Amino acid sequence: MLALISTRTITFLNSGDPLPKTLDSLWLIISGVVKTYTINEEGILITLGFWGVQDIVGKPLSNLEPYSIDCITDVRAVSVPKSEWGKLSTAILRHGQETQRLTYIVRSQRIYNRLWMLLEWLATRFGCVIKQGRLIDFKLTHQELADAIGATRITVTKILSQLEQDGLISRPNNKCIIVNC
């Protein structure tokens, strides 16, 4: 994939920016974290995934409409045209595997377990190891976490407090979460 990156123009996006949608290219993430999502008929936002370094995203990977990609952090990405998708087989496989993992998390019966498994998954995928555990060093609002697991913001706020009381997480400030390992 390094050869693919070195032959492309890198696009720089800021946290909160949308990644441009095209039908004839995919985005290869070089740095940062993005969120993919859709909105259902009732107007409810449904998180489809969180993606980071060496992940691919793009409208061609989904048949949902609408389909959006927003930057959670500052992001560097390259656009890969359809003619070169064959070089992305590993990233495409990982995309499918991570999508299935998120489906498994969301289908857990207890919302407490859903949120805990999501935080563990985020910490494993995007966290950096520190003395206290794994640091998820980007801001996810309680609403974003709720959207990801199919819960309400109020429920997520209560469960985050419970997870903290249970010693599973710590929140030293409102921009990060430490998953205690």
C-alpha cells in the first residue's frame, strides 16, 4: 500500500470535515479517524463504523443512502480510483471484518455490554498504550457513542458513570477515555 500512497496526492481534512463522496474512488486513511454513518427513515443517525490508519472508506462500499463520512480527528487520506481497487484487497477484507465486529457489538442484548465492548474495540483499534491502560485520545460525544450502539444519550451517560465506578474506564477530561486493561 505504500506504493499506492506515494503516487497519490494527500488530502488534508480537519476534525468535523466530511470526506468527499464519489462513486468511482475509495479513500485510504493515512492518519486520523473517520466515522461512517447513515440516517434512517425516522431521521435516526446510525453509525456504520469508525475507521483509521490503512482503512478504506467510500460510497462504493455501501448501498445505503444517505451515506456520509465525517472526520473525528484531523485526517490525511488519499483517493484511490476504481482502476486500482485490486491493490486494496487486504484493506477491503479488514473493512468487512470490522463491520461484522461492530454488528456483533450492536446486537449484544445488554446496553452496558454494548458500550463496554465498543470502548474495548475503540481502544484496541485506535488507542495508545499508557500506564493506566489504553487511551482513546479523541473526543466522542455521549450522543456519538449512543448512535454507535443504538441507545439514548442519557443511557450512555449513566453507563459511562457505571463503567467508571466499576473501575473499567477513567475519564481524566472530557476529550478522552482510558480503558483500564
